[in-house]
Amino acid sequence: MAEETGQASSVAGSCHCGAVRIEVPAPPEWVASCNCSLCTKTAWLVAYYPDGAVKVEGETVPYAWGDRMIGIHHCAVCGCGTHWRTLSEDFGRMGVNARLLDGFDAKAVEVRLFDNKG
Ligand SMILES: [Zn+2]
């Protein structure tokens, strides 16, 4: 580990096939594990960042679920869930699937259980 300089260091990540690359400004301090019908199936662990602070390169396919105003993106090639972004109203943040980040260890961060069932 590099010595802490007080400056958060960015973390890179990618989907399984490498077609999509993601860079976030800092490692997540906590992630969300949500029990809604979609997250139950996709098993994302979501880290939140300000929209615009995250770089996403490569082709992703958005999935808009019902009337929820977010696009849930996955890699067009390997299908890994990559990130979500708002489709309309800007709520100032977006979600990144922390599982894609290099060196991510779910045991090393706080996992907050979000109860969004139903
Ligand atoms: Zn991929």
C-alpha cells in the first residue's frame, strides 16, 4: 500500500471481458447490498459517487426498469453489471458496481443492507 497523502487515489476497474473500463475517484468506504427484485438477481454491491466523477469507457447497455428513472448498465459483451445513472431528474449521484473495481474486497468495506423489497 502506498502511504496516505490525504489525497484520495482513483481506482480502476473493468467488466469480466475488459470491454468496459471504469475509473472512480476513490475506493468505496461502504457499499450497498439491496434486496429489491433486480439487485437480488444481479448481486451488485453498489458504491455511490457524484455523477461526473466516474469515468466509464466502452459500450454499455442500459436497462430501464419499469418507471424507475434510472438506467442500469451492463457490458454489451460479457453482461457484467457496471453502473447506473439517472435517466431524468439529476439526483447528483450515480452507482458503480464495486465488484468490478480492481482489488475490491467485500470483507474490507462496510456493507449496508438496503431494504427495498416490494
Ligand atoms: Zn464485458
